Amino acid sequence: MSWLFLAFASAVFLGFYDLAKKKSVQDNAVRPVLLLCSVFYAILMLPVLLTGHCEPLTLHDHFFLMGKAVIVGLSWLFTYSAIAHMPLSISTTIRALAPLFTIMIAVGFLGERPQAMQWAGIAVCVCSYIGLSMAGRKEMGHFFSNGWVVAMLAGTVLAACSGIYDKLILQRMNFEPLTVQVWFSIYMCVVQFLTTMMTWYPTRKKTTPFQFRWSFLAVAALLIIADRCYFLAVSDSEALISIITVLRRSSVFISFIAGILVFKERKSKMKFVAMLGVVIGLCLISLGR
């Protein structure tokens, strides 16, 4: 199956995952939500491990998969917290800039050199980001000094780092995609449990109360499918991580429209233009390869 098709399929499920995620964290304690979503993810993946469908791993291999869980765990902590306090139409548009950061990391650390069209795409993304900041001031005050915007950006940068890390373990180290997904889910539970116990549980009575919601299960199920398509795409030896991340972040269409229609967020012509600019910029980045 084409890695391009798999990347697009991942984007579709990722878009609906964003909706379930927003429903889960809205007016809810973020850390226990992350923990339970991770637990459901691991439980749904457990049969794969128990039936022996995972390749054997060395202690060294487990170390690399634990590293992935830490990177993604930190990214989730930042992004889930931001999504709980930001309009979905803005938070997901910021999140869509992950491919931009992926290219920057690839240029700085992997020696990749973007072509002229890719640089044009980067410029369009930056201009769109400035437009988005202007559109978001009415809803969130001063955009660039807003702590939740900073948190969303931090989570997005970590997600970009995770994409580079995925290329390392799936293409260069030849990990089997299903094995990565299973053990990642297990180690993610450990990361989220430790985070919850250390940062939320001691002060839980002074913060936003926790409410169990069945949307947690939807978050886990949708992410499993999105991740399965994503890992299979990245594992293809011909796959380009910069293009995969561009296609995957086209999920912003679903999240953006749902933020306006479902969550009744503020409509703004500038917001629509900024979102369209991000998409155009990402397309230029993709076409530049």
C-alpha cells in the first residue's frame, strides 16, 4: 500500500481524534485524562503482544522505544493542556505547523537542504501564523504572550522531534511498525502514570476536577488507527518524513471546521485566510520535494 495513501488515511483519523480529544479535556483535569486515554490505548493493543505478533527486542531496543514515549508524552502534556484552554480552530492550526519545524530540524541536524519552493512554503506559513495571531487576539488576548499558545508551540516542536525520531527507528534501525506501536503504548502508560502522580495527584483538590468520559475510549481507538497508518507509512524505505508530516497535518481541515460548527467558536475571515495560508504553505513544502 502506498505510503502517501497511508499518510492521508492517518490524517483523516487524526482529525476525528482531535475532536474526541477536545471533548475529553474540555473543563476536565488534563493529566488523568492523558493517563486514562493511554491506558485504553495500551489495553486495545495488548492482544497483539499476548498473541506473539511482536518481534523480540533487546534491552537496547527497549531504551529507544522508552525514549519515544518520553518525547511524545511531553508533547501530549503541552498540547492537551493547551487544547483544553484554546479554541480548537486555533490550536489545531498551530499544530499543523509541525511539518515546518520538522524541516527546520532536518536542516539543522540531518543536513537536509530545502528547495526554493519549500522555502516559499515556509515563508507562507510564517505569514499565516502572524495572521492567525491577529485573528486570535479577540478570543485569547495578546497571542504571542499567551501561555497556552506557548504550550501549543512547545508541544508542536516536540511532535516534530518525534517525527524525526520515528524516521530513525523505523527506517534506519528497521524496527517493525506494529512492535513499535505496542511497546510505545505500554511505555506511554508508565510516562503518564508518573506525570499524573507527581504533578496532579498531590494538588488535585485545588485544580480542575476530573470527570470520566467515554470519549476517552474514542481518543484511544482513533489514535491507534491513525498511528498504525502513520507507522506503516514511515517504515517504507521510500517514504519522506517531511511529506508524511505535511499530509498528516491536513487533519486541520476536520478540526478547524468542527471548531466552528460543533464547538461554536468565533468565526473570522482572517482566521479562515490564515488557516488556508497554512495549508497552501504546507502544500508548497510538499511539492518542493
